[in-house]
Amino acid sequence: MRHPTRRTLLAALATAVLAATGAGSLDARAQSYPSKPIRLIVPWPAGGSTDVLGRALGVELGKQLGQPVVVDNRAGAAGKIGTAVAAKSPADGYTIYLGTIANFSVAAAWEPSLQYDPVKDFAPVAYVADSPAMLAVSASLPIRSIQELRDYARTSGRQLSYASAGEGSGYHLMAELFKLQARLDLLHVPFQGTPPAATAVAAGQVDMTFDAAGLKPFIDSGKLRPIAVTGNERWAFVPDATTFASQGVNNLEGNSWFAIFAPTGTPADAIDKLNGAINKSLSSPEMLAVLKANGYIPVGGTPAALGSMVAKDMAKWKDVVHKGNLRAAK
């Protein structure tokens, strides 16, 4: 048997050292994430309620991760422009995206030809918060409950109308789901956003509207009257309104949700670290104060739980589009 030479032994030792050093550097790289600022794409204008949520989360995430989280507002086309930008961003863990029901579930149901695929282009990271949907009527109407709404629709001698923030918006489809569940014939009057829709209802030009926290100023001023909210319990943000279920309208779930996603292909270790940091952020006093002030309810949870929720939500709104004969959905 030939014994290894000194040169062979040295070569083997060098190879072992290099291998160990390489493995160590890989581990170090994995543990060092994030090593630079993270971009958070918010597909809505600066100053809006979604932007407020994104900026508050960015501040807390920065504390948890030890790197700045820079909010990048990419508004336009009801959030679809920013969503498309996020879908095409590098999948390296340094671009994340604040997705909403409007740009995932509702957009997929309403527009078969999106420039992005909500399922294939994004990896779920963490469910951040949601906000109940609310039905409010003009304060000039003698309506204070779903039953009184039904009675008024039957006796008023005219077709009642509802305002929405636009064709294909989340609250447009929410109202259509309500029509199906409550068996009411309501005329849709679309506007360009929540403020003009709520203003028209407050002025008595339209009878009612579906929305969320954006209606609060009109309710506080006495121009709108909240009738019902989605969810299993009263909404602390608008405590005067009882739930749809408690008024006999079941299976009417339509909370607006807000969640963090990353481009598909983002490393699993980055997603895990982001998920942990987001869940910790949602329990900070500063974050909870922002959520409460804007009518948001913190959620949190795993990436898998978020993915499951989105899949069910997308199927539900596609079903509403089909049953309501609104527009063919893929």
C-alpha cells in the first residue's frame, strides 16, 4: 500500500480548510440578511390610509431588522401599476410589497387580463391587518337597520341606489355580494374614489354606500348613518353598527385585508426573517396605536396561512362576479 506523500496531505488539508471556510461564509451570508435597506412598494398615493399603514410598518420593521425600510409609492390604475412593478422586481429579499384585497382577489375576479398574476408572481410573507366593510346610508333616510332597509326598498316606490369608489373596486363587489345575500335590487352609481362617493350619499343624491374607515368623518359629522359591518363582532372603530350576521344577513364576509408579499423566488430564509419581524412589529405599542387610529385590526400569522386566505378570497370574489353577471372571470 502506498502511503500519502507530504504534498498530498497538504493538498487535502487545504481543500478541507477551503470547504469549511466556504460553508462558513455561506452561513454568514444567510445570517447577515438584511445587509442593506429594504424597499417596501406601496401601490397607493402618499398620505392615504394604506400609505399610513405601510409607513408605520416600515418604521417598526426597520427596528426589528436593523436596516431602513424605505417606502416607495407607486400609485396609479387603482394600485395595479405598483403591483406590476413589485411583480417584476428582483427576488432577493430586498423588495417587498404591501398587497391589498383590491389588487389581488378583486382585481383577479374583475380583470382577466392583468399585467401580473397574483398567485404566480408573489410569495406570501405575512398577513398584516384587515378592516371590516361597512354599509352606511344617507342620514336623511328613515333607515337604521337591514330590516328597515328592506322595508323602505319595498315601500318607497323607487329603486334604491348605492355609490362605490369605482367599477370593479372592492366595495363595488362587496355591494353586489350584499345584493345577492339580502335579495335586494340596487342601482350601482360608480364614482372616482371614496370621498366623492361618500359625499354624494351624504348629500342625498345616492342612498347608500359600502366602504370602511374612509366613511368615518361623514359618520362623525352626522351626514351618514352606519347600518351594518362585516365580521363576527362589532367594530370598535364604529361601535354603533351591529354585524350583518346579527341582522340575518349571513355569509357576508368582505373585510379589506392588507398583507406583505415578495416576488416569487425570494429566498425562504429571507421570507422567514421578514415574517418574524412583521409579527413582532404588530405587537409594538407604536404600531398598535396607528392601527387603532385608522380602524385596522392586526392579524399576523405564517406565510402559509396568508396564502391559504388569499386563495379562498380569490375564489369567493370570482364566484360573486359570475353569480352577479358582472363580468366574465377566468
